[in-house]
Amino acid sequence: MTNRQIVVASLPQGALGPEHFELQEAAMPAPQEGEVLLRTILMSIDAANRSWMQGATYRDAVNAGDPMPTYSICEVMESKSPRIGPGEIVAAESVWADHVIRPAHKLQKLPKIQPLSHLLSVYGIAGKTAFHGLMQIGQSLAGETIVVSAAAGSVGGYVGQIGKALGCRVVGIAGGPEKCAFVTDNLGFDACIDYRAGGVFKALKAACPNGIDVHFDNVGGDILEATLALMNERGRVVCCGAISQYDTTNPTGPRNLPGVVVVKRLRMEGFIVMDFARDDAKATRALQAWVQQGKIKVTEDIVEGLENAPKALIGLLNGDNTGKRMVRVGADP
């Protein structure tokens, strides 16, 4: 029996393309003492995958020849550890592959929530990133104005819905009229700016007559620059990602730094979801309550098949997803 995996064939110097990946087959791996054999069910597809190819970040750099790293939901098929048994569902730092071997002590047992895709979206990386960023760093209060870039994306859509649940005015930024309509009509944002139409600063100013108290930034670059100019004093900027900068050899940054931060006494803070893992249970309880109350709609974008993972990531970087993107490698048990 063989095992498929996708490796990085070469590191991109510009835009990521299918030629930068290679699907390989190898013998089925066997666990050693303290290890387990996992069957991949779902793999998270994130813009951060691309940033890892640019060098070391909060994790080691991805090099040519490496299997592409990912966060996965898996089923335990065989165990050589007393910590965990066959049939259990776990989260794992994994790679793009049908099956992987992992140390049992590095796996996280997951609660019994169906469908399992919700453990990657609203109750997983996307929802928890939105919750922790907005609550812990944004410290949003009822009546404030929140602006969310990449508002139709995996994290941005949940940020806006949480903001509305808190009693805030929420303005999104997305690419194209269809995505903007989805953000307002389906997710309940108060307004959404189409950055592809141009005039982002003018449109934001009109949509935020009382200024911006919290900006949840997933994009960086020119969008961040326009937003900073409209921030209120003591505003908070939650730096979650910079997708506009990942697929280029000429990244740009806001030209109004650090001046605007000093003048307006802004606070900018970057984070990754693991920073607040101690509060994950609190986040899950709140998200479940909002889902049950109808205040949060679950949005997922599932691509079928391991072989389509490169296409899924390339598409994500081009903004063709709506909601949390993931790849289904195997069926839910």
C-alpha cells in the first residue's frame, strides 16, 4: 500500500504556481514506539502557507523538497502509544499527505462535533483567530466601529460577525461586488468596500463617519495605509496577516508609519492563534453560543482531493475563496 504526499518542488521567486509542487508516492509509513499513524481527513489552507516559503517566520522555513506543512484533522489508524487509541479524531501539525506518522504527545484530541469541518472553520483556526484577535487585542466595545480587511475570507467573515454580536458597527473590505454583497447580505456587515473599484480611502471615510476604532488587518500594504489614516485616537490595529505581500518579490508597507501611530497613540499588535491557546475553551463556548443564537453563520470553502491542494492555495492567494478554505483528503468516519 502506498502513501501520497505533495512536496515543494521549487521555491517561487514571484507568484506561486502549480509548477512549484510535485505529487509523490511512497511506501505506507509505520509508527514506532510513542508514535501513531494518522489518516488525513481535512487540511487547512491558509495564506501563511505561502509566507513559510519566504523564510523562517514563527516556524521554520519551508525548503525545496520538503512536504508542504499544514494543520490537519485526522483519524488515528494505528497507535504505539498508551496516550491515544485507534479511531480517535485529533488535530495535528502535519503535511499535505494521505497518511502521516506523528508523536502521540504532539496531538490534540478533538471534541465530538459534526461535521468535522467546523473544527477547522468556526471552532478551529478561523473562528479562534477571529475571536482572540478581536477580543484580546482589539478589545472591541459595543458602539465602536470595526473595519475588517479580507472580509469574505476565512477569518474576516467571523471577525465581522463577532463584532456585530458585540454591538459594533462593522465595515468590511473585499474584492469585487459579489463578495461585498455576500459580506453585507449573508454575514450582516453594515457596509463593505470593494477595493478593486478604487478610491478605498474615500469609500472608507464615507462608511465610517465616526472614524475607526478597531482595524482587523489581514492584508497589509495600501489597504492598511488607507485605514490607518482614518483611525480614531487610541485605536487598536490587530495585525493578523498580510496576504497582499506574500506573493510578490516587492512587498510594500504603509507609508504613514510610524507617524500616524504616534500622533493618534495607536496600538498595533501582531499575533498568531496559538498565542492564546490557554483561552481556546472560552473561545469555543462563545462561538458555539453565537452559532446557536443565529448570530454567526458558518462559511466554509471545501476543495475535494489531496491532488488539488496546490490549486486550492494558489486560488486562496488570488482571492477566489469565500469562507474558510480547506481540502478534504478523506471522508469523516
